[in-house]
Amino acid sequence: MAAASKADFEGDLDRLYQLPLSEFISARDELAKRLRAEGEGEKAQEIKSVRKPTAAVWLVNQLARERQLDMQRLLKAGQSLTKSQAEAAAGKSSLTFSEARRDEHRALEQLARAAREIAERAGIGSSALGKATETLRAASLTPEGREFLKRGRLTEELAPPGFEALTGREGPGRRVVPAKPKPPRRDERGERQRALKQARERVRQLRAEERGQATAARAAAREAKRAEAEAGEARNRAADAEEKAQAMSDQRKSAEADLDRLG
């Protein structure tokens, strides 16, 4: 792919991850369709395979764009945390682990507050906030995770690595792994049921209002038609009266002329 084309593709990806969650799937499919039409079948397939982020992951990606300074602080803290732990394990003098952890904690507090604001603005439930914070912490502890955070293109929730990852002594193929999906809690199920019930009630109300408006529109159309017909009749009556008035005027003038001759 040419450099300019690659830049366009990267820009398309960035815009895709910036969209509200409700628009992600349609925008992704439309982008894949356009790329396929342009002969970029491989890229189209790559786009088509991109999964819709969870609410928690979407929050993290939005933080990367809206809170860049706080995100940079977290990335720096995560890097310092892994470095200090690795050096401590090797017996080297370094920034203490507790200090690095404190810096990480402060950065996460700032981002958690910002995530809450974004969630409230986007109508996302509070259950996603804890997962977003956990994903932030996990991603900040690996080079790959930090890169995804910088670009705001995280694709899945992450769980913090164990002690081996913190000391830089991962086993073969060991890395920050996606958190296992947890069954929904009872309160989450109840919240979804309430939301579903409210959505159904809203649809029912809108359908009833739609039927009422349609009936009113038909009645107004009939009334307009009747008014138009009555207006036409009134115009005809006015024209007839005008003709009769003109005839009477002619007769009056003729009578006056006869009177003048007799006088």
C-alpha cells in the first residue's frame, strides 16, 4: 500500500475508534465495503474483523484522545513501575516500587474521574468504570499495551499481569491477557431488564403517538379539502353577486337617462 494510502487507512481506523459505540458496527461495515470497492480486499477483511469494543474498552480509547496528559502520566508511571521492580529484583538501586506505585495510583485516579465524566455523557453504566480502570492499569505495564493506549485503539479488556511480568521475567509467550468474561451480576441483569422494559414502553408510546398523528393528519387533510371546496363556492357566489350588481348598475343608469329626457 502506498504511503499516502496507508496514512488514509490509519486515519480511517482512528475515526472508527472515536465513534460512539452505537455507530461502530455500521461505520466499520461501511468502511470495509468502501475498501473492497477500491480494490483493497485485504484491508477490507482486516477492518471487517475488528470487533466492537466493550463499553469499558471504549472508555479507555476515549481517554486516550480526551485526556492525553493524564494518559501520558499513566504510561510513564507504568514504565517506571516495571523498571523499578525489575531493577529491584536484580539487586540494583532504583526508584522504589512504592513510589512508582504511588505515581501509578495518582494517574489512575485522574483517569478514573475523567472516565466517569465520559461515561455519564455517553449514558454508559457505572459497571464499566471498574473494568476500564483495570484495563488501563494492565495495558500500562507492557510496551505493547502502552502503544495501544497511546493510539487509542485498544480492542479488548485486559487483566493485570502477575509478578513475573512486573519483573520483566515473563515465560515464553507470556503477556497481558484478555480478562475472562464474567457472568453478569444479578444487579446488571436487573438493570438490563429494566432498560429493556423502558425501551419497549417507549416504542409502544411512540407507535401510539404516531397513529394519533397520522389520524390527525388525515382529518386535517379532509378539513382542508372541505374548506377549499367551500372557498370555491364562495368565490362563485361572489362572482354571481358582482355580475348582478353590475346589471343593476346598468339598469339604474338607463333609468336615470330616461328621466333626464322626460324632464
